[in-house]
Amino acid sequence: MNIIDKVNKKCKICSKMIVGRKDKLFCSIKCKNYYHINLRRVTNEVAINIDRILHRNRSILLEIIGKNAIQKKVNRIVLEQKKFRFNYLTHSYVNSKGKTFHWIYDFAWMSFSDDEILIVRKRISTNDF
């Protein structure tokens, strides 16, 4: 079969038969652009909403810990009252003692018990830049 013969595949957008390479997914540049523009739009909408929540969580941690403190222990209710969303974080880290730190950018929090939360700020050194 010649690579410019019809392939028994249909365009992902308009369902027209695809002519061209075997790995081609769209019948035209118009369909390809439509697909990628809409994919990017939907992805951006989700990412922006999640990023807003992460920024809000970080702001809450900064407000509680202050500008200069490295760590602070607070009651869980303090975070809950400020509408902190515990299930949104950038990454997690389990230390050598088996305690899990939940990171939001440069701040982390760790549950000591059902009532106490330790908030920690990452120390930034000049070597990090």
C-alpha cells in the first residue's frame, strides 16, 4: 500500500476518511488546529482553577506562619476556618521517621494528630538560584 493511499481511518473531528500517512489523525489542518486549540483551552481552564486553589492555600499558610518564622504548630480548626483545602498540594515527602509532609510550593504541613498541624517553610539558600 502506498503511503498516500487512503487509510481506513476517520478524522477525529469531522469523521471524514483520512488520506495520507498511516499515522495521520486528522483530515486537514483546520481539523488539527480545532482539536489542539480546544484541548489547550480545556486543559488551561482546569489548570487555572487548581492553581488558584494552590495559591490560596499557600497564602493561608503564609498568613498563619508569618514572614520570618520557619515553622509553627497550629490547631487544625484554624486552617479549616480559613477554608484551607487539605487535598490540594504540589507534592508529598515522607521523612525518615515515616511522617508525611504535604507541600504547597515552598510551604509544607504535617498532621501531628487530628487536632495539631505543623506548618514548615522551606529554607531558601543562595545556592538554590
